[in-house]
Amino acid sequence: MLNNWHDWVGTFTGVVATTVVALPLAALAVWVLARRRSAGGATRAWRTALADVGIVYGTVPWVWMILLPGDQPGVVRGQVSLVPLRDLLEMDTGQVVGNLLVFAALGFFGPLRFAALASVPRILALAAGCSALVEIAQYLWLDRVSSVDDVLLNAAGAGLAALASRRWWRATAGVSSDQPRPARVAGR
């Protein structure tokens, strides 16, 4: 069970439990952000609040999990695999699905929150860059395998999630959500 601090922050089970426990806090954060933004006159306050929290809540636990040390930290040196698609053939279904989900929230909510990200190539580039940073961190500080296939799967997951939210991009494009609503003129 989760008996001490390490069990909560240093194990896969702890990350999952912490994520589940944090769900009501994430919902509360959406509500508070949306209310504050609405009170300030921001347009699309609920959408942007959901996107802000969704990006963080949907990405941080995955990144946290993949930055956990392996079984023998400090003993086994990290490895690098730079041949595309070689590791993919050896991954089990759980690893493939997990890699697809790492930056999926960023891919889904990013274009809804930031009009500049409303492009699949931009999302792919952002996710690939973020994934490469994670893989470099794994190599430098953890006893994990840093693989180009992880980068490809992470970016693909973000791209697929971006495509899933694409129908809502047009409603966001060109609108800065932090701007006050324009004043309505009487009689029009």
C-alpha cells in the first residue's frame, strides 16, 4: 500500500493514486479559473480554464511516471536507441499506448487554448521537442532507455489528440481568451 512519501511520489502506483486523488482539485481549479476569468470579462472563460487545467492534469502524471528512476538507479547506465522503429517492434501494447498518451492532453487542449498551436505540424513539433527533452533527461539522470521511438510515439499521440479536437479549433482561432468582451451598443 501507499505507506510513506516515496510510495506516493516515487512509484507508478503512487503516481496513479495521486492523479486520482487530485481529480477533484483539478475540477475545482477549472471552476475557480473560469469564474475569475468570467468576472474579469474574458471570452471563453470555461473553455480556456478547462484547457489550462487539462494540459497540466493530463500531461504531468505521464511525464512524472516516465521520469521515475528504473530498477537500479545509479548502478545501471542509461542507454540510447537512435534507430527509428527498432524498439517499437519490442514494445508491448501497454508501452505503445502509454507513449501515445504522454503528450495527448497537450495535443488535444493546446490548440484550444493557444491559437498559435492550432496546427497539427506545430503540435507535432512541440510534442517532439518536449519528448526529446524528457528522453535526454532519462539518459542523463536515470537508468532508462532513451529511444527515438518514444519521441515518435509521444509526438504521434499528441498529433492524433490534436486531430480529435480539431473541430473546436475554429471557435478558438483569432480570439484571445484573456481579452475583455467587447461592449455591446444599445439598439443594435
